Amino acid sequence: MAEGRPLYQQHPVEYPDGTPPLGEDQAQALNAHLDHGWQRDGTRRLSREFTFGDFRDAFGFATRVALLAEREFHHPELTVTWGSVVVTLWTHTVRGLSRNDFIVAAKLDRLAEPTGPGPATP
Amino acid sequence: MAEGRPLYQQHPVEYPDGTPPLGEDQAQALNAHLDHGWQRDGTRRLSREFTFGDFRDAFGFATRVALLAEREFHHPELTVTWGSVVVTLWTHTVRGLSRNDFIVAAKLDRLAEPTGPGPATP
Amino acid sequence: MAEGRPLYQQHPVEYPDGTPPLGEDQAQALNAHLDHGWQRDGTRRLSREFTFGDFRDAFGFATRVALLAEREFHHPELTVTWGSVVVTLWTHTVRGLSRNDFIVAAKLDRLAEPTGPGPATP
Amino acid sequence: MAEGRPLYQQHPVEYPDGTPPLGEDQAQALNAHLDHGWQRDGTRRLSREFTFGDFRDAFGFATRVALLAEREFHHPELTVTWGSVVVTLWTHTVRGLSRNDFIVAAKLDRLAEPTGPGPATP
């Protein structure tokens, strides 16, 4: 495990089908690195709602999440409504939460920081 | 003309085919309401480059521009590369610049202000 | 009501807050114009799942839905996962289904027809 | 070189800065695997215009191209206007065309085949 680097600089790895989900202690420890907005359903699901002023900004954020998900090849469920994007993470092959979900969550926390034309979001 | 409201709160109207483009004086007066980043090619084209730290943020912005364009039903040319979105505006039916182009440009100036989850971009 | 034109060529109108939802008979009659894939929860919600071979094609379709929604200014809830987009429609101001939802549903049925570079989807 | 697999199943690799572009013979040989719509500017640029019936379908396709580009981490220049997406490929580090450009072009040829809800585009 690449413990030395912050979570948001790590990348998902492939877990073979049937790998067990994280234990509660591990999930708690990783959760401590995330924004307080994340809701965790034990070791099953991790989700956060991001709010916006209109549909356009919500969908623009969803597009950035989609591009990040395709880049990391770990895809959340995205629910977009007027002014809101709910991202829900889990790992299909482990039937619950893996380290991958916390890595992507940490990257999304950075993606959600205010941005506009200008320097990169790392 | 709805001169009382700021340009960014106005909406494009339909110009019949063959309507002449704005005169240079009108174009100059409207141009004064825009960000200094806009380049104007006389009364023919209006364009601005918006820069970003990576492809993902550039394309996320392009998506917000596309949604705005579809809402206002006035569509620019959009060129997206790594870290950059160039928006070029003109009005097909007038074969050059109309007031519509300055209205959409003013809306894009607001769209480009730093934003993230939080209050609306008007 | 513009009964003469097919539903997919009509456009949403604004309903003032507090307008009652459609009655069950009206909802049924409008529902008859839609693809069989739509699930209707009485006069409360209308939803359809569109399936795709991967996340990329699912999100590409979601983007087209988003642009249509912004154009018609009637916004569904969109849930995107790997290979699937679920669209759920209702009208906020009527607290249930209005004619607007069936109009947008009919437009989405056409949007979902196979397409590629080539002629327009009306 | 993974010559055994069709081009569209291969993936871009990283070329160090200063790697020379392909020779004309190599470029020609790879070009033979692509759709006739591609225009090649010697060993400098490769571009293809994809046409659509409206802005919405054009931008929906651009989004699928963007997701593919982010997945393969080889990013074209994308120019979207009403009814058209022009994709231009080259490799920054070789200052011209590399095998990567032909791989992504071959993937885009497949992406452009008519599609809708249903089986995956490989």
C-alpha cells in the first residue's frame, strides 16, 4: 500500500472478484482523510452530495466527475438533479467498499474545490 | 432594445436571414461591457480563450458553455484542447456580429468566474 | 392544448405553483404515446432506464439528455451508472406529473433511437 | 509493436520528448486502417470531421470522444459547431504524428458507428 502519499494522489487497483470489503476499522481510518460531507453506510457504500446553483453547473461538475472516473477507471453512480450531484461509490468486485472508493472520494474532494479558468486541480 | 438591464441578463433574439451585422460603433460600444480577454475581428467574429490546468477542467467548462448555448439557442464554435477552450461567436443569419454575440459573451464572462459547489452563477 | 402535433414536437409550458397534477385518465392517455420502457408511479413519477455497453456511452447519452432538458427547461433526475441511465420525470410546481413530463419523455424516446454522425434527431 | 491486434484494440504508449515522428511510409501504412474520412497533413496532423443533425448530437459525440481521450490519456483537439465535430490528432512530444494518433483515430472510427441504448462500442 502506497501509504506515503496522500490518498488523492493514489490510484485505484484491480481487485479480483470475491475480494472481501474493507473492515470497519480500515474504513474508519480512510474515512478520516475525507471531507465531512461524505456519508458512509458501514463498509457498503460511500456517498456525498455536491450542491450547485442550477442544473448547468451541476451537470458541468458531473462531467468532470465522469472524466475523472474514466481516467481512474473506477466509476461511481452519479445522480444529477437541479442544483445537486450525488456521487455514490462502492466496488463491484468486493461487493462493498475497497480502498479504491476512498481514493476516488479524496480526488472528488479536490475536484469540488472552487475552480475556474486558471491553475490545475491536481 | 432592453438597454436597462446588464448585457448578461438579456437574451438572444432571432434575426431574419440577411439582417446586416452591427456597425463598428455599435460593436465597440457593446465590446466595452466585456472582459478584456475577448478578441474582436471587426464586425465579423468575437473570440476568447479560457485556460485551465488540464483537459478535464477544460472539457467541464466546455460542457457548461454548451448547456448555456442550448438554453439561449445561440451556439458558438468551441475548440477544446489540453488546458484551453476557445469560444468563437458570430451570427449565421447576419454573416457577422449581432447583439446576440455580445449577450452570450457577457454570459460566458460570468460563467468563467471561479465556481464550485455553492451558490448559482446567474 | 396543441393536440394536433405529436407529443415529441410539443414544448413544456410553465405551470404556476400549486397547479394540480394530471388525473389518472389523462396520465394513462398520454402514457399510451410513450415507449413501453417507461414506468409510471400513478400520477407522481415517470421513469425509464436506458442501457448501454459501457460508462462512456451511458454518459454520452446523459449529456444529450442534459442538453435537451436545458433547451426545454424541464429537468429530469438523471442517474448514471456503468451501462445505464435512469431518467425520472416529474413537475416540481404540480408535485407530480404534468403534461410537460410526457412531452419530454416522448422527446427522450426519439433521442434514444440509434444515432451516429448523420441526420438530426428531431 | 502489438501488430497482431487490430489498431482499435491497442493503446497509446508514452513517447519521450524529442522522439521523431513517424516516417511517411509508416504513416501511410497505418492510415490504410482508418476510415476514408481522415485527412492527413503528411506526418504532422490527422483530422476527421464528423457531422450531425444538430448541436446537441454533435456535443454528445464530443463528450464520448473526451471520455475516450481521458481513458487513453491521449487528447485530440476538438472543434464543435452546430452539426459538426472536427477531431485533430498529433503527439505533442514527437511534434507530429506517432502510432498513438492512429490508434486513437481507429477507436474514434468505431465510436462514430451508429449507436444508441444497446450493446457496447468496443
